[in-house]
Amino acid sequence: MIQRINVQFFATFRDIFGTKAMEIAVETGINIGELLNLVFDTQERRGKIFDNGKLKPHVIILKNGRHIQNLDGVETELKEGDKVSIFPPIAGG
């Protein structure tokens, strides 16, 4: 069965994807990690979010406004209509 997930991009990710948001049709039962692999579909894009196959520590991913660290991390399951917000590491000082 197919479900639709809304993915929102912030800061430099908006530049990389050329959009603020996209809706993605995925199979039922997909998790955050699988979604990220679909969305970050090239080696260059994957390098922005993953380090040796692991989510970079300062990348912030929210599911419906809740940080995935407070859920099941990249194993967090997605459902029809969920909103996933992706923020790149922020440098400052």
C-alpha cells in the first residue's frame, strides 16, 4: 500500500533540493532511515547527511515536530500524512 509523506527542507538543504518541501509516495511501513535514503538519492546528497552510513550527529530530523532522538531514531516508522522536517548541521560561534 502506498502512503504520502511530506518532507520539509531547511537552510542549506533547501538550496540542495531547490525546494522548501516535497511530497513523497512510499510503501507502508517505511521508517525515517529508509526515507532519508530515498530522498538523499545521490552520493553527493548522502554525504550531506550521512557519515559512514550513520546519520551525522548534528543533523536534526523531526517527525510531526518531535525530534527523532525522542522517538525511535532512524527506525521511527512513518504513516500517511506524516511531516518530516530536515535541518542541516548549524555552524556558529
